[in-house]
Amino acid sequence: MVNARDALLLLGVARSTLYRYVASGKLSEIRRRVMTTRGYRHQCLYLKSEVMKLKAWRRARREQFIHWQQFHDMSAEEVSPPEQVES
């Protein structure tokens, strides 16, 4: 298991994005009570296997977007069908 700080570093996302992943069910959160100098606090933990799967999913989505963007940025001449030859 990894804590929130480590999950943020592994995923490279903001804390709000991490919470959104939990709310949408993409990531499971395990809360545990921890005694600190200021009293009891909740510590959020995440399964490392789920964090790594989510990281791989994010990488695949990013690569898919980059591929789409490169295709979209091509000029019309590059993607137009070949001219038909009259018989």
C-alpha cells in the first residue's frame, strides 16, 4: 500500500484528481486512524497495484491522444484519398 503523497508522485496528478479517481471508482481508498500529536487523524492508503494500473491507463490514454492529435494536425493533402484514374 502507498500513502496519498506517494500515489500523487507515482501518478503525477494533483490531489483533487486523486480524489476524483476514488470518487469515480478507478482507485480504492483505505482509511485508517492514526494517532498524531494533534489527536487522531485519518490516513488514506491506496493499493500500489491499482495505482500502477491507473498509471499505465493514463499513459495509454495520453499516447492515444498524441497519436490522434498528430493525425488531426496533418494537412488535407496528406490525408486525402488518391485521385481516381479515368478509364
